[in-house]
Amino acid sequence: MVFPSWAFYGLGTALLSATAMLLQEKFKVNSAALAFWNKIVCVTSMIPFVLLYGFPHETRFYVLLAVSAVLYAISDIVYFGGISKEGAGTVSRVLPASVIFSFLLWFAVDPSSLHAYLQKPVIAAFIFLVLCLWGYFATHMRKCAVSMQAMRTVWFVIFASIVGPSIIKESLDSTDVIHGIYGYPFIQGLMMISLWAAYFHVKKPITSSVLFSRKIWPYSILIGGVNAIAMVVGALGFYRVDNPAYVNALGYLNSFLILLVYAAIGRKNDGNVSAGIGMVVCTAVLIILKAQV
């Protein structure tokens, strides 16, 4: 079996995401400031490419990206608030399960994609079963307790994680690859920066001295650069697969990769290695089964 390109891009996204998370852990940049500068870097780094290749011409591309920008701008604010209130471990545990619902949602968005699965119902059933098992392992990667209060705190983040991939894939599918992979981080980034600038001006969740501190610029540029590449790689994965949930599932292997780094440097952590291995096994089986559809 030839290793599918979508899986290659999904694993690339996981590796880049894990790198960005480890860098953030090391440098400890203010989360709100990092989110803002991350988009600044994404937009800036895409300028040469959008000038070279041009912008997408499809109205649908911009409308759907605008929806995703609003969705993720709100989601990120709730996410950072949830981490402060409930802890990073608890929040990260509840998010992977969104992949299962995202997988099912795509068939409602694009009913034609369901046809291939209905042609091979046994394989389709196994794919869903393995995906559910993957979700179980993914939500047990950390040993933090999850309460209903935590679920209520981050419900919008879960919602965005479910519907966001479908919106972005629909937007990307409305234009060609070369315009989409560079136009997506550039346009969405501009929209989110505008939304956050308005929010920061009105609500003032972070002081200007922190937001524009020169001390965080080098770190934000480095982390933002990694995330910008991850967005392009993830977009390529969306183009190469019929359901965006597959790419997102591989992206969540970032937690397992971080566990491997911790083990390599001898650092103690609260991760569940057995669950991580279960995720990897399920991912391998998922790739094999997907090749049959």
C-alpha cells in the first residue's frame, strides 16, 4: 500500500503542532498575545505567496472563511479562558472527541462523499469503530478529571472543533490548491486580527504593554512561523482527503509526540503512554482501512 498523501500531511501537522506547543512551553509567552501575534506572522509570511500567485476569486471562499474566522476568534478566547479556569490538561482531554462528530458532520455537508462508504458498509463500519476507539484513547491521553463544569466552560471550543474543519474544507474546495493553501491563512488571519483588535480595544483582556512587548516578539515570530507552516500543510491534507476529520485525527497525535520528547529528555509528565500507543495503533489501522474506500 502506498502511504497516502493526506496521512503524510496529517502527520506533518502533528509534528509542527507539537513543535509549536513545546516552544510555547519553553518560552511561556502570554497566551492572548501569542494568539494575536501568531496570526500577524501567518499573514505576513503569506504575503509573498499571495502576491506571486494571486487571491482566490470565488465569493464562496471568502464567505466561508469569514464564518470560520468568527468561529475561531471566539473559540480561542473561550479556550484561553477555559485553560485559566479549568486547566490545560482538562481542556485538552475533551477536544479530541470532536473528531468523531466532525467525521459524521461532513457527510451532512457533502452527502455525495457518503456514497463510497455505503458501497463498502463493512469497511465503513470498521472505520467508524476504529475512530471511536481512537477517540477513547485520545481523551485518556491525560489523567486529568473532566467535570460537567469544564464541559460547560469550553462547550464553544468543542463546537468550533466539530464544525470548523467542515467549513474550512468547504472553503478550500471552492478554489484551486495553489490559491487556497496560501489564501486561507492570509485571509482568515486578517479577519481574526481585525476581530481580536476590536475585542482587545473594548474588553481589554490584556494590557498594551504586554501585547506589544518587544520581549515576546522573537518567540512569537518563531512559534507563529511554525504554526503558519502547519496551516499550509493542514490545508494540503484537506485537499487530499474526502473527509477533514481524518487529517484532524492525525493532527491530535501531537500529544503523543510530546510524550515521546518528554521521555527522551527524562521529564516527568501526567500523560498516559498506553493511551498514546493505542492512538498510534488506531491511526495506523485507520489509514489502512481508509485506503479500501
